[in-house]
Amino acid sequence: MRTHILSAIALMILAGPALAQGDAAKGEKEFGKCKACHAIVADDGTVIMKGTKTGPNLYGVMGRQAGTVEGFKYGPGLREAGEMGLVWTTETLVKYVEDPSKFIKEFTNDDKAKSAMAFKLKKGVEDIAAYLESVGPAPDGASAPADAPAAADETAAE
Ligand code: HEC
């Protein structure tokens, strides 16, 4: 029994980082596939990644409730998923991008729900998640204070 628990913990430790730690540099390149529809524009208007407005601005998307970019007209499925508690993490992003409509159907438990995102990518999405996190505001989102000069230096020193 004890060994069972221990190996379960060991598995969790092994499995966790494998999914959580994408490669942000690779993700930046992979994001080229998303630019046809998404841009990354900071709150102050700084363009981090040029793209289009077919899809919502992905600045600060990690850790955010789905379907909440102001002024973007989401499909009802994604909005509903957000209201039901969908938050973008590496895990949800990977599953979503793999098959957006399927994911929204499953999440909302509604067979008629659809995603308005007509794009699928099965590989490298965890790298994109790492990239999005690296260019977004302080990790853990809204409640984190914005005055962290050390972190800003680190990003600039790339
Ligand atoms: C063909 C256009 C298109 C491409 C390419 C595309 N998207 Fe999207 N994306 C959309 C649209 C449109 C929506 C809004 C979906 C809805 O309202 O159901 C969306 C929504 C999203 C959302 C939800 C955002 C939120 O505010 O809740 C995420 C996250 C996302 N896309 C990530 C990606 C990533 C990562 C890629 C590249 C791997 C990508 N998309 C490629 C069109 C696209």
C-alpha cells in the first residue's frame, strides 16, 4: 500500500513538469501558426507579436477565464465554457487546440456547442503555452503586483 502511494507520488512528480514545462523559444516559432488569427498586444498597446484580429488577443491568456477578452465576439460555446469555469492552463490549451469543437462540447457537456476556432494543432502546444506565459503579465495573473523590475530585466536579457 505504502509503495503504491509513493509510486503514485513519484509518477505525479514525473508527469507534472513534462506537460507543464514547454520550451518558450520553440513556442514563439510555433506561434507562427496562430498569427493568421491571433495577435499578442499588451494592455499598453505594445505589440508583442503581430497577427490579425480574427481571434482574440492572446496577451495574458494563460491563467485567464476563457471567453473574456473585452470587445471580442466569441462563439456561445466558448463563452459558456468560460462561465462554467474554463481557465487557460497548459493542460486546457493543449486539449483545446488539439480539437477546439470537441473540447468545447466535452467541457460544456453540450453536443451542439462548437468552437469558432477553425484550426487544430496536435503537437507543440505546450511550447506555445510556455511562450504565451513568458510574454504575458506576471505569472498567476491578475492579483500579482506589476512592479517587478527584476523580472522585466530577465525578459529583456533574452
Ligand atoms: C483560423 C483562425 C485561427 C487560428 C489559426 C488559431 N485560432 Fe485560436 N481562435 C480563433 C477564433 C475565431 C477564436 C474564438 C473562438 C470562439 O469564439 O469560439 C479563437 C480562440 C482561441 C483561444 C481562446 C481565447 C480566449 O480568450 O478564451 C485560444 C487560447 C486560442 N484561440 C489559441 C490559439 C493558438 C495557441 C493557436 C495556434 C496554435 C490558434 N489559436 C490558432 C481563431 C484561430
